[in-house]
Amino acid sequence: MKKLLLIPFILISFLSTAQKTENIIIITTDGFRWQEVFKGMDAAIANDKNFNQGDSTYIYKKYYSPDSKENRKKLLPFLWSEIASKGQIYGNRDLGNKVDVSNPYWFSYPGYSEIMTGNVDLLVNSNSYMANPNVNVLEFLNKQSKLKGKTAAFGAWDAFDRILNEKRSNFPVISAFDPVGGNKPTAVQNVLNEMRDNSFKPFHEDECLDVFTHYEAINELKTNKPKVLYIAYGETDEWAHAGHYRSYLDAAHQVDTWIKEIWNFVQNDPQYKNKTTLLITVDHGRGDKTKSEWTSHGDKIAGASEIWFAALGPEISPKGEIKTETQLYQKQFAQTIAKIMGYTFTAAHPVASEIKEVFEK
């Protein structure tokens, strides 16, 4: 269950003259801090009996290295191997490379809305907010003739139906315990529905475990072959709110493993190979001023506006970790997503400009 109310993303440096990206997969992992992304396991939190779940030995054995670069690679091996060598990673504030949310709330619904709409709507100020009146880039892409009917979204949290305004957007948004397959599920979808519904529900009916969201999305990718796919994992935020640092790290490590699985499939499928871009980010950051604040976010928590993002694809130049001083914003993601696909996102509401650096070699 989400604990807060009011969140982040940005982009890349890439592109050759010819449009190569025909498909895009956008991935978010809720509230996963830039600190772990760029520095790995935090020893001060891992050593704290209030947060280590009585298992600091496990945390150190699986995720710790005295070498800082190896420390982060143990936590996120795919990010710091494949993406670091062939893509781009933004948000290391220790190097002055800053990515922030623009909305003043620093929690989930406003953050996801900002990512997807390119707009900061101050009325979107609650996780229980109604169906989003702002048009999102996914529905915009779904209206394009080459992409129509080839868009899908999967989110662990039940709010995604409202964030993406499923009724208006006219593409499937499978969130939390929504069944997959509609009235005619396949045998695989029947199994997925049954396993999800009969699973352990630590977050009650608000959010399913990420494993179900992942395999629902993977099944969609393999069978219906969407050209625009959004996958939103949630456990990094849930375990952080619970103060369970071991589980928070495990959830992030698992997302990294799943991203590798997605990329391996993409690069071995004729429709997707060398024609697909991955974009990975978060909705908000978390506290870091005191070690107890890592569990929280919101406008009263210093640092909760700070986010990161990464990208990998045929038009993204292999710059790895971006070390230049800059300031990027989450609201720029929507237009950047559209530009990656070769379109200009327009809507009745304001849409922030794309990240220019993304389109530079």
C-alpha cells in the first residue's frame, strides 16, 4: 500500500540520421534511489538492525564489495555491464549530473503523470486522484497509424488504470489484480491469472507482487508483439516503506535481472532486434539526509525529488555513465519518448521539450 501522497525522469544522448527505433519499452521501478544505482549497497543502512531484517550477513555476501564500482555492479549487474557499455545512464549527483522531478509533491501518481504526460498539473496531488485528465504519450503513440492497437501497459499498482486513463486512452492497462486475456484468456493467461489471484498479498489488493506483472508483460511481448510497452514494477517502493532494506535490494536486483531477460528476448526476436529502445527510470526518489529517511519520500523529505534514468537501443550512442554537470527534469521524458519513436507529442496541455542531449552523438 502506498504510504505517501504526492514524485520523476529524463533522458539520453544518441541518434544517427536514420530512424531505427520501431519499438519502445519503458520500464519504471518505483522509488528506487539514485544512491543505490550509482553507489550500490549502503553499508550504514545494511548495518542498522532497524532495517536489515536481521540478515546483514546475507546482504553483505550478495551485494557488498569494498570497490565502489564493483559494489554497484553486484546489485545491478545488467545495468553496469550491458547498459553501461552500450547505452547511457544519467543521475549521478556526486558528479553534478542531476535529474529531478518537476512536480512539487515527490510521490507516485504525480510522478508517473509527469513522466507520461510531459506536464506538471498541480491538481494531480494525490495517489487517489481520479482518472488523469492529461493526455499521455502512450495514448498519443497509440493513435499513430503505424502503432495503433500495438500499445500495452502493465503495472503492479492498481492506480495505473487512473494514471493512464485506460477508458479514454483506449489501450489495455493491466494493473494489480486485473485479469489478463479478457473474456478469452489463453491457457498461459489462465495460469497467470490463477497464480496471481491465489498468491501471497503483502500489499493487499492495492498492488500485486512484481513477479506477476513481469510475466504478464513478458507473455504480451512474446505473443502479441506490442510496439509500445510500459512495465511498472513496485516492490522497491513497498519494501522501502516497510524499512526492509534486504528486500528492497533484492527487489531492485530482480528488476535488473528481468530487464536483462527482456533485452535478451528483444535481441533474439526478428521484429525487435536492433529496432527497440529501452528506457528505464523511477517516479520519485527517497530521503538520504538521515539514514531513517531512506524509507520515505514526499515534499517534506529532502532528496525525494532526485531521480535517475538509463537508456539502451539502436540509436543511443554508447556513452555509459554520463559524468557531465547538467540539470534534467522528469517532465522532459514524454516528449523524449515520442522523439525516440520519430514523433512530436502534442496535447491540449503543455508538453515539456525533449532532452536535447538525447539526440546528440
